[in-house]
Amino acid sequence: MKRNETLLFGDVLRSVLRVQGLESPLNEMHLVDAWPEVVGSVAMRYTSNVFIKNQTLHVQLTSAVLRQELSMRKTVLVKQLNEKAGAQVITDIMFR
């Protein structure tokens, strides 16, 4: 038997996920999981719902003051969250 090119398990797994259409949902899950780490525990107390739809992160907040503060940091938050997810998952954030 002749030995072929050796592949890293992570590369093979990533390829299988991409082919099966599971890479994007996995990246979205990583991004939603990164939300508390990026905004901190204080902001999480006022966060009631976080989900992604059409490359937009939707965040429901119970504090108008926090909503305004995070709106001003939206561009930075998008960049930080995408970095944590390891891919370009979202392009915008909508606070409600």
C-alpha cells in the first residue's frame, strides 16, 4: 500500500461540516456563545434574547441606557464577535 498525503483531522472535519451545510450554524452558535464574554456580565443581566437571522445579530435588552450605549459601540462589537467566532458570521446588530 502506498501512503497518500496526510491531512489534519481539524481540516477534514471542517471540510465535512462545510459539505454537509453545518459550518455556518456552528459558527453562529460560537458567536452567540461569545456574546456574554464580549459585553460582560453586567450587560448580560439586561439581555433576554440573543439570536442570528440573515447575518444580523438580534439582541433583546431590558435597559434603554444599555441599548443606547451598545448601539454606539455596534461596529466594534461586530468585529469582536466575528473574531471570537473565527469567521465573518454577522454584518450588523439590532438591539430591541
